[in-house]
Amino acid sequence: MNLSSKLDRLRGQATPHNTESRGSRLGLRIPRTASGGPVAALPRAAALADTLGADDLGDGLLLRHREFLLPPDGFGNKDLCLLPEVCSLSDSDPDWVYIDTETTGLSGGSGNLAFMVGAARYTGSCRLEVRQYVLASFAAEPRMLREVFNWVGPDAVLVSYNGKCFDVPLLATRLKIHRIEGSPGRLRHLDLMYGVRRAYRAHWPDCRLQTAEKQLLDMHRRDDLPGSEAPAAWQAWLRWAAASQLARVMVHNYQDVVSLALLHRRLPPVYAGNGLPGVNHAAIGAAWRQAGQYERARQVWESAGDLLDDNGSLQLAGLYRQLGDWSLAEAIWLRLHARGNISAALALSKFYEHRKRDFRKAIRFAACCERAEREPRFARLQDKMGRNLQLPLLM
């Protein structure tokens, strides 16, 4: 390899032979000059903007505006707060901003950056403004970060899918590297992945975004470019000015952002306590209880009826106990005990010992408990009764 070839390689350029072979393997259409050679690898932002239908903002940054009309469903902006993670929002009209990134790698680390950021917010009750920022060169990254977060603003509530673990930390790292003030980590944030997992993890094979689209939105993507191929698509643009795959990345990113808005509207009815099938009511109620929303937790568990598993039933009984509804709690414990639930037996033993002061019943239910719980309870109950008892056989 001569010196000229080495310099071309260092600049990210490729020889005609390498361009053709590597580009063909990726299924890319490599632009050619009039003489038949490949175009230079230096980004041509104007040409890329034309291919993507975007505006060239200068400095190697592109922006594509689109609008998406959501189907009218009688849903208000405040109704989107009816989830445990954001139920405490005091805003009468929260500024939801849906955000998703396409990155140069699929793992963390300071060397990973977002070459495309999709963001959307409501401009009406059923109208989304979708913005997609695209880097045509590495040098445009600082400007893109400023543009994105100036548009997002300091009062927005970010909505993402796995953004707490990936998108937001990545963007925060890049802001810090470029010494740009502000951090997305300071914004309020709703990560829909946690709400989906909580409700459906026990019933679905996985909780990826596209699985949620199929299950909840009846949306099936066609000819979608997997997110894992996005880094190669951007590298193909940088090296060979090949934009065909990058256009597919933009379609993928647009769909991700729109899906976030659609999923956000679909989850509150699931969390409202409507007794829907195929939902983990125990986990949903527990989330409401953890958020201090006891009546919502009670509604979820009660509305589930026979769909509520033993774990959820125990939690409902615990809530009744906390609210002083001892007869309702006792009824649940007795029903679970009849099915052989050991936790219910322990709860009944404690209930009859401390609440009813019926030590004989307390001992009878203690006999069904685990050995570690059973033996000390027998000893204490014997002492309370003031006489020796014939204890059941300890296993």
C-alpha cells in the first residue's frame, strides 16, 4: 500500500475496490462520480438532506419536521399522568416530550454518541410535532445537542423506552464531554419500559418495544431496519456517502418516537383497575401502593377478581389490614389457607394471636407454617396460655 492509499484510509476514504466489495456486502448503493469512481467520503450535508427530506441547518446538522395525527380517543393530557411513576406531577398540562436515539454503538461508554435524535411533543390534543436531528458529520454533534435540549426545554417531562438506562445517560455524557451546560438527567422522566414490564412480563415472551407495539397497538412493522444495524448505516454514509440505509434508520426512528406516544396513551387504562385479562394485577397494584395511592391499589386488586393471583390477594389482604378492614383481610387469608397457602396460615396465626386473642386458633394455624416460624410461635403461645399443650408433630 503506497502513502496515498494509507492517507485515504486514515481519512475514512476507501479505494474503489474496497468500496465496491464492502459496500456490496452491506447491500448499499455506492454513489459514483461521472468517471465511474466512488464519491469522496467527506459528508455532503445538502445531498443527504435532499435524500432524507430534511432541512440543512448548516455545520453538518440536518433536521426533519413531520406531524403525526393520533386517533381521537377522548384522552386528555392530564390523563397521561395516571401511572404510578408520574401520578404526583402537579402540572395541569404536562409538557410530554417523547425521545429516542440512534447511536454509533449499542453499549455505553464515552466513545458512543447519538448520530440521530428523534423527539416529539404535542401541539394539540391529538397532534404530534416530530423532529429528527441527524448528524452529517462528527463535528455537528455539539450543535445538535444544543438544538435538541433548547427545543426540549427545562420543564419538559421526557418519555422514553429504556431511556433511563441508555438514551438519557448517553446524552448526558456527551453534553459533559462538550462542556455544554444542562443535563437531561435533571428533567422529569417517564420510562415506559418499566410500566410495560410490570404489567406484562409474566405473559409476554419479552417486553421489547416492537413486542409492545404488536401486543398493545396491533402494529406490525414491515421492512424495518433493526436498531442493531443503525451504526453500520451511519458509518456507510461517513465512508462512502451511501444514504440508502440511513434513510431506513430515519423511518425506524420516526416509528419509535410515534410508538412512544401511542403506548403512553394505552397504558393508563391498563393501570386504572379495569380487570383486564393478561395483566399482572398484583404488580400493578403494588406499584400504586408504593406510590402512596392506596385507593388505586385497592381498585386494581379488587377489580381483578379471580384473575388476581395469590401474591396479589395477600397484598390486598395486607392493605385491608392497614386500612382496618380486618374482616375482609381474614376472609382472604382463610380462602388462601384452604388452598394450602403457607403465608396465609402465618397471617392467620398472627391475626388470632394479636387481634382476636384466640391462642388456640393461633396455634392451629401456626402448625401449617414453616418450621422456622412454627417453633417460636408455639413456645410463645404456650407461655401466653399459661399451661402446656400437646403440640402437633414437628416435621
